[in-house]
Amino acid sequence: TTFSVIQLLGGPIYGRYGDLFGTRAALMIAFSGAALTYGLLAISSSVTILFLSRLPSVFLHAMHGAQMVIADCTNWDERAGGLGKLGLSYGVGMVLGPMAGGFITKHYSEQFAALVACFLSIISVISIFIMVPSKTKALATTPPETSVMNNTEPESQDSLLDITKLIELLKLPGIGFLMAIKFVFGFPLGIFNALFSIVAIDEFGLNPEQNGLILSFTGFLSIIVQGFLIGQITKRFEDKSILFGCIVVQAMVYASL
């Protein structure tokens, strides 16, 4: 719950940070937050430190940061393909990560697994600094008529959390509906993610390695959906029909549990 609340509060701040300091800086701070979170988790010896390890996750929005970089570095007609490849790579990580985490936890310890995650996050920060340009917006041009947030006014530098910008975003056509759909999907998904590992371990007696394999299977399904099914489904059905179908399938999954 603490992690979810901090993530919710950090979302607008993280997006604003990317607007002010650039997408490379935003992506770097996301992995820096991850490194600090895993580092504190590795050395935690009390419940207090365990809760403190959640605080740096306010910037733990690496997927959103990567999407910002893709949006800046690709032209309009290349953007969908770039985001699709990003989703595919995320699925690969979801397959390999839980498998590696479960193996390390079983043969070493939870603290060592967190330490490995901390080290890999630091490697990611260094890689981003070397490979991602500091000014990504200059790499691609988006037609003004296709940009939703096209605005010629200078960017405000007054605050990291600009409430005015957030209100302007909510006034855009369709944004309120999208946020409502995101909440409807995200709320039960958050409960599911929080309880799934607990149920798998307590009710079915799975060890960390077996639980990691189940999460890896989830990542494998994500690869199939992102890499193959999405393209075929969007060609045959309208977006509203796909959305309704997803809601029905999600309800059936939760009911089966």
C-alpha cells in the first residue's frame, strides 16, 4: 500500500521533472530511485528501514521515462513501432527478472537478490548517461497538427509540481475518460499484484523460485500479447470493442481466483 501511494503521488512530479530537465534526466532519476530502493532493501534490518526503502520509489517510473524517450526520439510514423518494441523488451525483462530473482533468493538470500537489483540499476543509470542524448526532442519532428499538447508558450520554471499544468491536462478532450478507465483497471490490478505472491506462497506453498517462474510466465504472456496479438486485434476490432473485451476477460480472471 505504501508503495502504491508513493507511486501515485510521484507520477505527476516525475512527468513534470521530465518536462523541466529532459527525458534523459528523468530516466536516469527513475533508475537512481530504483538503485536506492533496492540498496536500502538489501541492508534493511528493521520494519522502519523497510518502509524507508519505499520512499525513493516516488521516482520509480522507468517505463514511463522510457516511453518519453521513445516519443522524443522517433518521428510520428515511427512512434507506434518504437513503443511496441519497448513493450516487447519490457516483457522479456518480466520473463528473465523473476526467474533470476527466484533463483538468487533460493540459493543465496532475499538481501543478495536486492543487492543484485541495486547493482543492475546503477549499470542502467550509467548506460542511459552514455547512450541517450541529453536533448532528445531535437532528434525527431512531430507535425504540429498531430501534437495534442502543442503550445507555443514558454515552459514554466516555477515549480516541480505545477498544478496549473495538471488542470490544463485534465481539460483536454478525452483525458478525464482515459484517467477514469486507468483507475478502473489499475485499482483491482494493484490488489491482484499485492496479493498474488502472498496467495501463491501461503495457500499453495510455493518457494521463491517457483513463484518467480509463475511471474516469468506472466511476462511471457506479455511478450505474446505485445509482440503479436495487439497488432492483429487492432486491425480487426475497434478500440471500444477491445476495451470492453479486456474488461470482461479481466473480470473473468478475478472471478476464477
